[in-house]
Amino acid sequence: MKKLAIAVIPGDGIGKEVVPEALRVLDAVAEIHGGLEFDYSHYPWSCEYYIEHGEMMPKDGLEQISQSDAIFLGAVGDPSLVPDHVSLAGLLLKIRREFQQVINVRPAKMLEGMVSPLSRPENFDIMIVRENSEGEYSSIGGRVHSGEDEVVVQNAVFTKKGVSRVMQYGFEIAQQRGGSLTSATKSNGIAHSMPFWDEVFNELSANYPDVKTNSEHIDALSAFFVTKPQTLDVVVASNLFGDILSDIGAAIMGSIGIAPAGNINLNGKFPSMFEPVHGSAPDIYGKGIANPIGQIWTAKMMLDHLGEPEMGALVLLAIEETLQQGIKTGDIGGNSNTKEVTDAVIAALKRKS
Ligand code: ATP
Ligand code: MG
């Protein structure tokens, strides 16, 4: 029996609604598989936890989850209780940083049964590989003078190690998919970091002769996501560019409610963390109408990561079958609720096994 220890953190808002649904799907996967067991540990770390304890997670929180095979997270943040910068820094960003989850992977794929806002939604299937630890999101910089003379400097940090590892990860995924790798750059406008980015990309591409490569400026590339997403395969991007591209990716898929993501630790010292792209959606929390597909697809990515790609593929097929049956939540034009969608995914899974 293969036993996988999963640290489960539902977090805030609809995270508390969609995480249990995705666990029901994982339980069905274990049943179908026969030789797989999930050992869940549940952690109530959230903004409510903060109100009670004055912190988002206990002092030894990281220690408590460090031995798990993966972390399964819902959404963090409830600005009515705790300012977002406090809740995110105290939980989500802390895990990402301390567990060295230096890469963020986000698929943008046209699923069967989905309706895209694109007028000609051809079958795109993009994997965005985003740098998750440095780049433009740095705290280095400062402000001088005041009033009309005020000047603000914001530094971006690009290290050879950080850039190389995210690109290598991109090359490897492109290799596995038998596809191509596009680098998101802006070396025609940004004087230092992006020419360096291009340099490292060109240097590394020599090691992967079987991967077709090209570089696109971020402005043009953003447009390509809308006008010809079917021409893109794996896309590697800096922290900021990857952030923007993955939101466009979620939008062209038809809803942020279905978009999954993984925060990947590369050195094997700490677990990776899987969380959907959407947030805690306080506007719909408590109504039972949140789309569970983002969290369920996220569970599929976790299965792939934990060495169960066949089970992962089955989950994605079950999601697509459910969508094709028209069993959808309101955000994607249906009138089913959270539980009904999950039930349909589980039924489809069982039919396929
Ligand atoms: P964050 O700041 O945590 O990144 P946000 O507050 O910017 O997130 P979300 O919480 O993702 O954004 O919500 C954005 C919009 O999308 C809201 O109107 C929300 O109701 C909707 N939404 C997000 N996730 C889902 C979902 N799973 N099902 C249905 N609607 C969703
Ligand atoms: Mg929010």
C-alpha cells in the first residue's frame, strides 16, 4: 500500500468549501486505485485562527507539516478579519519561502465542455512556469524627498541560480511534453535584468537541443495568449510576468474558479504545495455555490507530482465529462451547486475506472 501524507489547509472563505470536496474526489481516486492511501492531517490555520491566536499559524507550524508528502491548500485571506498583507505573509508566503517553493506552475488549458471568452477558442494547452522567489517582487528599494520632489526606487533581483533553475524546470517540462518553450522577456525596454534573462535562456537552450525555443516580449506575448494561444506550449516567466500571464491564462479558460496551481520545491528538502489560482471569494462564501473544479484540478496536479499521473489524467477526464454534461456552477453559466459538481465528477471517475 502506498501511503501519502497530505497536510490539508483549507484556509479562508470558499477554501473551506472546496477543499473538502476535492478530498472526496481524492478518496474516490484511492478507492479506484486500490493500492493508494491518503493520510490527511488537517490544519485550521486561517484568519479566524489569527483572531483567536494572534498569528496565522503556530510557531512550530512549519515543523508540523514539513514531513508531509505534499501540502493541499485552499485559499488564504479574509480582509474583513485580517489585512491581506498580514494573512498572506503569515501563512501562504511563509510556506512558499521557508519550504523553498521557488517555482509556480499553472496550466491554462481549454477543457472540453468549457466556454472560453475568446471568439475562436482553439484547443490551447499552455503550461506557465513562473519564478516564485525573486525578480520584481522584492522589498529592496526606497523613497526619498517628499511632495513634488518625491522619488521612489524599486529594485528587482535576478540571480543566476534563480533564473537558471526556473528555466531548467521549463525546459524539462517542455521535453516531457515533447513541445516548445517560450521565454517571456522585455529586453527591449528593461536595461539590465531582461538582457540577463535572455542570456541565461540562450545559454541553457544549448543543453536541450530537442526543445524548440523562442523569446517574446511580454506585451506581445500577452496579446498572443488572447489571439493565438494554441501556438504556445510551455512558457517560462519571471515572477511579475508569470503572475500576469497566469491570470490571462485563467481568464481565457473561462473562469478563475477552475484554474489550478502548484508551488514546487526542487531540492526535495520540503514538500511542495498545491493551491488553486482563485482566492477566498468572500462575496460568495457560505452559499455553497463555489466552483470546486479549481481545487479538484489542483488535486490532479498533486497526484501527478506524487507519482500518480494515470490517476491525475482520470480526474481531468472526469472533470471534462462533468462540464460536457452541463453540470456547472454559476460562474461558468450553470446552476448546479458545489456539491452537485463534485458528485458528478466522482460519478464520472467511477464510470471510467
Ligand atoms: P486573492 O486576493 O486572494 O488573490 P481575489 O479576492 O482577488 O483573490 P478571488 O477571491 O479569487 O479574488 O475572487 C475573484 C472573483 O472570482 C470573485 O467575484 C469570486 O466570487 C470569483 N470566484 C473566485 N473563485 C471562485 C470559485 N471557485 N467559484 C466561483 N467564483 C469564484
Ligand atoms: Mg482577495
